[in-house]
Amino acid sequence: MDDVNFAESPFVVVMSADANVRDAGVGWTGLVTSTEALARPRAGYGGAIWLAQGRVLGPPSTPDTEHLMGLHFWRTSGDAEAFAAELIHAQPDDEVVDVLVVDDGLYRFSATVSASPEDVTLVDPSRNESEVTTEIIRMTPVSGKQGWVGEYNESETREHIKHLDGFLSASFFHDLRSDRIVEYVQWRSPADLTAAFGDARFAEHLSVNSHYSAGEAFLFGERLAGETV
């Protein structure tokens, strides 16, 4: 789906799958189709974003693995809970869906920061141009620090990161069940993200996050097309 409205459908069920690079690609099509066939008829479905050609940023534990990630958006937490339960229930009976790992968190959208000073909307248009690169950051702050880490990351993005060359937007999602945070970040290209690591304040931002939270970041090279609801 190309026009997910995070504000209207703020609750997110996150899922992922891994495959050897040689086996990925065509296989993802069946997985996406099967999962959306479960989602589309349900009340409160707000659309999905599917990201493919993913790799871990930093030293990979499985260097030959390609990652797929799906974010399904729902209008209420109850809608999201019901879908996650149905998806988990369907897994033993569906060889395709069975390869999915469903995140046990339930995330809620909190804010989007855009690079454009003219953009006064609360929700990013979820750009789908082929050259745009999407970074997904999943982190678990140390106990009691979710609020602080979330505020720090949003303020640093508003005050500094949004001005870095090639930065497009960052959207923040907080788990209702734990201290975990998911960030959905868009860059113009992988080279722009690589260049950002050379910025002193950006490097300090990463260091602070590493000190106060554990997690991982993925860089995705493709956004799969989904059906509009």
C-alpha cells in the first residue's frame, strides 16, 4: 500500500522473515499475498508496508541472509491484536505464512519528522520512489529509559538529523507492552546514510543510543507493492 496514514491507523503489527539470498525474491511474493489475504477482510485494516532486500547494518551474524519485513497498520489496538492472533493461529496450517516471525510487541505511532520545512503534516507520505532507501531501527532501552530515549531520538532528529544531506523522514513507534521502540527512517540513498556516519553529532547520537539501549538496524533496498484497501 502506497498511502498508509500513520495517524489514522496508528497501531502496528511487525513481522519479518529471513531467507538465503539465493532463495529470496520470488518466495516473498507468496508470503506477502498470503498475509494480506488474512489482513484485508478484517475490520480496521489500514494498509501495509513491505520491505525487502534487507541487510543488517554492522557486522551481520548471517552474511548470506536477506531480510523481509512487513508492517501492518490498524485503526485500533483491538484490531491489531485480533490480526496478530489470527496470523499466529494460521501459521501451522500455511507453509508460506509459517516462515514469518511475528513480533510479540504492539506498536503505536507517535510522530514523524520530515526533512522538508514546508511539510507541516503530521504524517509522512511514505515515499515509494525506487531510489529511496528505508532503514528500520529496533531498540530496547534499558529499564525505565523508554520515555527518555524516545524523546532524545525525536529531538535529535528534529534539531539536527533532519538537516543531514539525503535524510527524508523518520517515524517513531512505541511498544504498548514493553519499552521497545521502532524507527522507520527514509534516506535518499544508502550513500547518504553512509555519509551521515561521518557527522560528529550523528555519531554521538548513535553512541548515546548504544549506551542506553540494545537493538539492531536493517537497511532495505526495495519496497514491495501492496494492494490499496
